[in-house]
Amino acid sequence: MVPRALEPAGVVLLDKPAGPSSFKVIAELRRRTGARTGHAGTLDPFATGLLLVLSGWATKLQPCFVGLDKRYVSDVDLSATTSTGDPEGEVVEQHDAPEPGELERQVALLRGEVELPIPAASAVKIGGERAYRLARRGVEVAMPTRRSQVHALDVVAYRESIATLDLRVSSGTYVRALATALGGHCRTLRRLEIGPYSVDDVGPERMLPPTAAFDRLPAEARARAPKDALARMGRG
């Protein structure tokens, strides 16, 4: 196998559309550049928004970009739960949506540190196999829980059983799990921010130089940089 090129190097900000997988979007970038690529977290096919893709030797900086807090906006249908927590699953239960006051009470309980089951349609491995593959075959398993931090969770609109939520959460938080905890499922999901990077910064073919992207990170993220990557940026 021919090794992928170390150039062009940098961090590419992409606005993923609904439909294709994150890996398909990343593979298309790799095809165009011919460089090795890495990512700082993927999105489900139905979801849209910000992807951070590391190109060339900047893939060595991946530990700095994984683990950043994220911001999402999601339209949650509170009249039904689905098997996946999103529109791609089968409806499990239908019910009346809560009154606005009750919704606010439920939302308040999900702020701060929460521990919720990981969605069955996730990429977490159960017994050595991806959970979503088991779910597709109809295999029911007891999903493990994951503890995460919900820094902010606000209802910005609520009409006809659809609540629009604005969330700031720690890395690894499943918004679909939060939707399920509220008795609903995500109709839409859009990632607006990853750490200091915003989907508003996305531009055609935009690639941030490694040093410029690195310098925008918080100190605790920069501290995770490998020595060889620091040396390449003249920071060793």
C-alpha cells in the first residue's frame, strides 16, 4: 500500500450534509488531496454540521482535537420514541407530548452531569461487535451507560410536539440519548461548534495551517500534543 502524503497539512472545517456518512465525506477529501487524513469526531448520516478533518502530518495533532466540548441544535419530536433515537429507527412508543412547564422540568434534570444508556445504533463495541450491526440484525443487548457533562440545555422553541434544543455538551455525549430521556427522538441534529471552531468558519476548500489551528485550542488541549508534532511547528 502506498503511504499517504504528509502534505497538504492542516485542519479542514467541513459542513457535512444530511445523508452521506462522515467517513464518505472524509474519504472524498482524501481522494482530492492524496494526503493521510484523520478526524476529531464523526456525525450520524442523518445529522449535519461541523466536521474537523486533519490532513497530512497534522494528523499527529489528533489527540489535541479529540475530547473538545461540542454545541448542537436539535429538533426533538416529543410525541414518540424510536429504536435508534433518531428518524432512521422504528417507532417504539407514541404518546402525548408534555406541556411546556413539564418539558422545562424534565430539561432541568438533564443539565449538569448525567449518566444515560448509549444508543443501540451507536458504534460502541458489544462483545467485540459494533452495536449498530447488532441492532440491524434485531439482536437486543443491554447497552452500557456513559457519564457526560451537559453544560447548557435550552428550549429555544416548542410547537406541535417539536422542541428545538440548543445544547453545549462534553465530548462523547449522545444527543439521541438525551432526546430519548425526554421521551422523544431527534428529528434533526446539527453540530454548530467543536471547541473554538464554528460551522460559521467553514469555507470552500478552507484548510487552516497546523500552527493556526493549534493556537486556537485551549491550553489543556494543546498540552496533549505529541513531541514530534510540536517539533514540526517549531514548538518543541
